[in-house]
Amino acid sequence: MNNIYSNATHSVIEPKLKLFELIDTHPSVVSIVSRLNITLPFGDISLEDMCRRDGYDVGLFITLCNMHIDPSYRPDMTALRPNAIEDVIGYLRASHRYYAQYMIPHVARHLDEILAECDALSQRVLRSFYDDYTHYVMTHFEYEERNIFAAIERAQSSARCDLSTLERPHGDIDDRTNDMASLVIKSLPERVSTPLRCAMLKDIYALRDDLRTHTNIEMYLLRPLVERLVKTAKQ
């Protein structure tokens, strides 16, 4: 029996669901499997068996899946164990590596194909725009690693954390990603083929949507976990 069913707001995923059934129903969760480096092949293994085998909390895994599947999904914090902070930070760090090693270079390969069809001026403009974009995104990731995640990890032992560190704005990344898409749609020379434009746009929008989920995980999963840690320590 497929253990995905719908309630009024979103699909409900049960621990006994087969991993291949989850991927077949929601292919976007493949990126989670990649980030967590889950052992393949997984055959008929259930989510709870896979998490037990590979050392993940099944409740947190299902929460991450739901947040990737439905951008409006908000986690049930009461269902997550107190020490989930470490695993969430580990997932966010894995996401940074996924962006840096896979998604951003993948977009860049499409960019190289487009540049081959552009005049010299368009090549310089688009290359400069993309290089500035990737530098900004990677600098943001480095800031999170060095100043936010490290501070939260220290807070786990001291139970003190400046929650304002979690409020670093992400909107500029979203705006810059949309600017990149707009440039591909509106400003490239007509000689650039439609299939190349569409392939790059698909990757840009996939990156944008994944980054939005990344932000939601920080704001609606990591932050409440930290708040709970600080509140518990004060009691």
C-alpha cells in the first residue's frame, strides 16, 4: 500500500512508505537523497528502514521532504527530537556543497553553450553578470557557515544564541536569480537558439526554487529549533 495520502493542505508521508514510491510520486526529493549521500541501490526499502540504516532521523527526513515538495509547508516542531539542530545544520551544509558542486556548475555549462552563440559584447555582459551572481551566492554561503551555523553549534553547549544572526536577508539572492532569468529571456541576441535558452532557464528556476526551500528550512525549521533550545535552557 502506498503510504502517501492527502489531507486538506498537503500530502502526508508515512515512515513505512517505500523510498522508490516517494521518489516516483515526488521526483524533486531525489536532490535530498543526493545531498544526504544515501546508499544506493535502495530496492524496496522503507523510509524508516533507510533512515535506520544510514543514521538519519525519519521524522526529520520526512519534514525535509515535505518542505521540498510544498513551499507552504511548515514543520510540526513537536514531532522533532531536541537534538535535531545538528542534523538540520548538517543538511544545510550539504545543500551548500550541492549548490557549489552541482547546481551552479550545471547552470554554468549551459551558459558556456549560450556564450558560444553570442557576440563579444553579449559574452562579456553575461559572463560578468553570472560571475557576480555566483560570487554573491558563495559569499552568502560562507557567511552562514562561518557566522551562523558555527554560532548555533556553540549555542548547543552554552544554550545562548543571538537569534538575530538567523535574520540575514535572503531576498537579494532571489532577486539576483530572477534577474539572471530575465536576462536570458529578454536580452540575449536572437541568434541564441530557443532550446539553449529554455535549458538554461529550467536550471535557473530550479536553482531559485531550491534556494527558496533552503531559506524556508533556515527560517521555519532551524530557527524554531534554536528558539526551543534557548527557551528550554532558561526554564
